[in-house]
Amino acid sequence: GPILPREPPRDTSPTEIFKSQNGRTVIDPKYHGVTVRLRGSVVDMPNPLRGGRKFAIRSDGVTVPVDFSACSRVPERLKAGCSATVSGICLVETKNWRAYSGFPHTTGITLLVRDENDIVVTARPPWWTPARLLIALSSLLCAVIALFIWNRILNRLVSRRTQTLVKER
């Protein structure tokens, strides 16, 4: 992959990059090309079958795309729901870039990861996911229904045998 410059990352948050002026969110262009470090949770992973090379990290209520084209093993270590610290070069995206434009119209940012060491998983996703909780509750509900049916069958069997025993006496 391409060799990207190694300068120490600057700890920041998306709220510093995305400034709010008069109710409008504006991206601070001075972050373009600066190596930054963001902390957040991974919310979207690419489909490995489609060869996607971006995932998204959510921090301070802002979702930031992370391009890991320079890395090969990132998807193996990272899963949606993980807490992670991601360092990389901040690329400020613009609609119409002109060299002499004093106020470029920015549309978003992308974090460009330099190598595998720029991504550190700080916490794995919790084991109890909504899907697993639904499976556990469904299993318990099925077990309760099965016990109820078994109880009814046993009650009928006991009542029949009691009736036959009463008739025999």
C-alpha cells in the first residue's frame, strides 16, 4: 500500500471538527491533512464479499467514515459494536474545490488509516445483543408452552385413570 506520513496524532473529537455556527454545522477546513485520533464505537462494517474498504465510527453523535485501504487485516479484528480508537489522516471533502477559494463548501470528512497500528480495539461488543436476547426469550417461551401442554396431558391422563379406578371400585 501507499506509505503515508507518520506524525503523532492529535486527540480530537468530531464536535471540534464539525463546528456549529448560527445553527449550521460547518466543517473546519484546517483539519484537512492533519493526523487525528478519534474514540468511538464501530457502527458499520463493509461487506468482505464486495471488497469494501471503509467502516464507520460513531463519536459524539457524529458518524465518521474510516478508509482502511492501506491495511489488510482490519476487518478481522474489528466488529460492529466494538469501542475503538482510530488514528489517521483527516481528509476534508469538498464539493467544488478551487485553489483560490477562501471559503470552500465542505461536505464531510473521511479518516484515512495509515496502517494496522492506527486502529486499537478498546472494548469488544457486549455478548447480549438484541438478537441473542430475542432467541433466549423465544426459547424460554417455547419451554413454558411445552411444559403447559405436558401438564395438560398429564392432568387428562390422571383424570382418566382416576375415573377408571373409581369405576373398578
